[in-house]
Amino acid sequence: MPRRNEYRVEGLDCSEEVAILRREVGGKPGVIDLEFDVLNARMSVEFDPDALSAGDIIAAVNATGMKATPWELRLEKEHRPFWARHGRLIMAAVSGILLLAAFFTHWAVHGNLVEILAGGHDGTRTFPLPVIALYLGSIASGTWYVIPKALLAARRLRPDMNFLMIVAVIGAIIIGELFEAATVSFLFALSLLLEHWSVERARNAIGALLDLSPPTARFLCSGHDAFHEKPVEQVPLGAIVQVRPGEKIPLDGEVVKGLSMVNQAPITGESMPVSKQPGDEVYAGTINQDGTLEFRTTRAANDTTLARIIHMVENAQSRRANSQQWVDRFSAYYTPAMMILAVSIAIALPLLTSASWPEGFYRALVILVIACPCALVISTPVSIVSALTASARHGVLVKGGLYLEAAGRLKVLALDKTGTLTQGRAQVQQIVPLAGHTEQELLKRAAALEATSEHPLARAILQKARESGIAVAPAEHFRSIFGKGGEGYIEGRLFWIGSHRMMHEKGQETPAIHAMAENLEDAGHTVVAIGNDHHICGLISIADGLRENVSQIIEEVRKAGVQKVIMLTGDNEGTARAIATEAGIDEYRCELLPEDKVEAIGHLVREYEEVAMVGDGVNDAPAMASATFGIAMGAIGTDAALETADVALMSDDLSKLPWLIRHSHRTLRNIQQNIIFALGLKLVFIVLTLFGLATLWMAIAADTGATLLVIFNSLRLLNRAGSS
């Protein structure tokens, strides 16, 4: 029976280490599947325990120079050993300090700065013994984390950036360029430190989501009357938790007592607080504002909506963006090509030009240094992690770089109607009093007749009556007429309520009233008539109303680059046409069964390639799965929506759609800028090297600078969560 173990891998920072682990661990007999979460330095291994033990897996990881510990036994950041947390910083700092000490000692002893940098009249340099010791100390410190990986790469006959760098440093030492060897070592250590820091920064950004939820909760313990504060992990399901004004809500639950406004922005990105009263749901990480609430817990601490969001953002790293895959494939060919180029220059330059063999060797070393793919390798993953985290902060959960990129290429947006474009519940749209009656009078009689009904149309009428301040007294002796309506006595007089068909059957419908009812039905409304034994008292039209600002949002989607917006619905032609016209939809398809929606999406994908389907994440799941990617509306608290969608809008806010598309465009531009800059700089320095205008320390300084700029450019996306 296969097993799956998870490990924390110290030193797993980028795709270079992933490639090594895939070769060394994935190649072991008995390993079935490997998955990596670089963001959290986690490796998941599915293996056959009869062919391989957990100890064998740990040994295989440790043999690469990285260190594996079982995930369940891992130490949290604040409890990790001091050296594991600060070793890279210390060694890079020591390397830099020794480099400066060696340089200034050499200057003090020699006295001529020009000769120290350029050499004597014959181009050679002399180094006093203390200076040599300081330079070698700087080199050893700078390459402390690189040498083990370089040796492993050499042993496997698979040269990587670590191997390239060590070859360049050794070559510089052999030809007497101690200053440049030490400079290269320090700057490369600094570059790796920056790369490690950028990944830590991205990890901390996800970790900050964990901080949204307080570590303790105040709840009623069994057998006690008072509230006690304990860690959230110890709060049982069904316990009553108290949250005071200004406090964060520690767990998911249902309000049982109190009224308050709750700021749900940390989870949903909503700009306005939401009113909470008994029966409403609350979510861990949201902020109670102005009233004390008591709620009954409905989820354990490790299963809250916030916990699931964090888990899915972490897992999103395994769904790699196309650009990320391209960089990995490119790097596989790039490193050997740069080595061949360096060897060719070392041999061809002295043979074909007047350059000396040492000069040819030196230029080859410069090529090796500038070939270091740090900036290129880090260019995409940091951008993707930053963009995914920014999306989560904005209430848009994107389950991988693949879908984040796809949003930027979107050509067609297909939307379900009910619950997506509309509110998803029936609402009174128009009240048309007739025969001398008033709106208030008509609504009061309709509410009296519907007082005991659970029909959606009845609930819409009763809701409108409550909003209008009408006290509803149920009609007496009410009798339901199946499929048509009902009738009852109000203040001793018989009144009826029913459909257009019932109104027609009563024989009280005039041509004018008939035309009025048909106009309402053509607009997508359901008509309810109220009458007595003499005449029709009036009409009430009910429909599922559009969400706020839908037409404006659809226009923004078009401006963001989407060519066509289509509505797919199971409703009739009249309703579909009315909603599509009011929302500004380009095209609609109506009276569709779920399988018809799948067929429609399939046709759109074949014609336009990049198609997104927006639905409720449950009924529309087949169509969402058939699209390039599916987007679930209002996924907060909905397990199925969170699980089935590729993108989940955590609140019922369609305005997140144009934001997502623009955010994807920003991310794609960011990645393109990083790749073009990294490759462009390398090309410039290769040309400069061929003409003898670049030195070792200039090359590594440029590469380190490129890595730093790429990292900061990528991390800018973290600060774009609220921008539009």
C-alpha cells in the first residue's frame, strides 16, 4: 500500500534545488510521486514502503547537501536553530568584512592603489601572507554554502550555477586574481542571500495570513458558567465563543446572540463592514467592530475558511505558470551552453587573436561568472508567489500561476445568470395598483394572503412588506389553489392572489391589464395578481434583480481586454433577454441544461481558446471544468466552491473580475520585465567580455545587481493588492 510522507527541506529555495531533488530522490526505486512547495520548503513523497523506507528518503535528500526533517516534526521559524535562520547572513557578512580587511591591508602595506587594482608594470600582483590569508578567508566564507552543492554537481556530472561559480573562483585563484576571486565569492554569497530572503519574504506574506486569526478564543467550557480563554485548537465544535468589540473572530461559526458590524475585508476583500445577527455566519480572521457577539463554532481551527485559503495558496505553487516552466526548460540548456562558450573562448581566443593564454582563460572565467542564472531562475517564482499572495489579500483565491497567467490572456467570459449576474433571490420589482387602490393597500393585502406560504414569490412579497413597515396579519380561512395561487378573507371580504393564468380564469382581465402583464413578463418578471369578487386590485412583478453596477463591471471587463461576454442560463427566452439587455451582455444562450452549458463552453474554447466560466461552483461545476479555468462566485464558507473552482471570489463581488484580469496583466508584464532584463544584461556582458572590457568583479556585481532588481520588481506585486 503506497504511503505519502511530507518533509521540510532546509535549503529548498528555488527550482534549481527542485531539479536536484527530482533526480536524486525521484530516481530511487519505490518512489511513485514527488510534489514540491518551494514557498514552505516542503517536499511530499509518495512511495512503496516495501521498496523504500522513510530513512532512505531522508538520506537521499541529505546526500544532496540539503537537509530533510519530517514535516510533522518540523521546527517553526522562531524555534529553528540559530544557524539555520542566520547562517547565510553571517557567512556573507564575514566574507564581505574579510574582503574589505584584505583590500585595505594590502593598500596599507603596498601603498599604491593603482598597482593593487591593475598590477605592476608587467601586470602581476604580489600579495603579502596576511593579505592572502584574509582573501582566502573571504573566499571560504563566501562559498561556504556553494562548495557542497558544486561538489555534488561535479560528482553527478550535471553542472549547475554552483559548479560554474566554484570553477570561476578556483580559476581566478590559479591565475593570481585573489581580489577578484574574493569579490566574486562575496557577491555570489550576497546574491544567494537575496534570493533566500526573497523566498522568505514571500513565505512571510503567506504566514501573515495566519496572523489574521487570533491564537486564543474565549468560550464556555463544559460545566462552567463563565467564559474561559484557551488556544483555538482546544475549542470543541459546538462551543459558544464570545467576541468583544474590536477583537478578531478566532473561528468559523454561527451567531447565536448579539448584533454587530463585522469587517470581512481580510477574507473577502469587501470594503464595507457586514451586519451580523443571530443565524448569520462569521469567519475566522474577520474583525468584530461595535457589538459583543456570541457564536457557536462550526469548524475546527485547522478547517476554518481562512485555514483552507492558506492551504490552497500554499498548494498553488505546484500549479506552475507557463513562464515558470519555460524558464526551467531554458535553464536546462542555458548552463551547458555557457560552459561550452567559456571553454571555446579560452581555447579559440589565444589561437585566433594576439591574446595570451592567461587572458583567454580569464575571459572564460568572466563568461562563467556572468552566466550564473540566479536572476533568471528567480525572475518568475517570486513574481508568481507575490501575485498569488496579493490576490488572496484582495479576496481572490487563485489556485496557481497557471490560472493567474490565463486570466491575462482571457478572450471570452461566460457567466451563469442566477446567483452570478443576479442576486439569486426573488425581489419585488414593481407594484401596479388598479381600480383606485394604493401601493400600500395592495402590498398589505398580498402580504396577508401570503403570510403562511414558503414559496419564493411569497417570501419576496413578505420581505417587501417588512421593508415598507407594514404589519402583516394573516388572511382568515386561507385556501391554496394548487398551481395557481390562493384565496382568503381580509376584514371579512374574500380576496384572491395568483398567477396571470388565474387572473385570466377569473374573467376579470381587461385588454389593458393583459397588455400590462405581458409587458412585465417580456421584461423577465413574474406577475402576481391580487383581486376580489368585483375587480383586479393590482399587479405585483417579481424578479431576481441584477447585482449592483453589473453593466459598469461588464464594461470594465471589456476594457481589460476581454473580447466577448456571454450569459449561459436555464431560464426562458424573455427573462434571459431582459437580463442580458440590462447588464450589457454581448450574447446570451437560454433554456440550457447543465450538459448544454458544457457543450456551449466546449464550442467557445474551440473557437476562442481562452475562456473562463463564472458560476456558483456547485451547479455550474461541469461547465467550469470544461472552460480554460473556472471562477466561483461567493465562495466564502462554501466547501464545494473552494474545492472545484480554479479561481474563487471570496465575496459576491463581480468587480473582482476586472481587477483579476488587470492584476494578471501586471504580473505578466512583471515577469517579462524580469526575464528580458536578466537575459539582456548577460548578453551585454558577454559582448563586453569578448572585447576584453569586462572583469570578474564587474560581472558578478552586475549579476548580483540584476538579482536584486528582479527581486524588488517582483515584490512590488505584493503591494498591489488594493490597486485597480
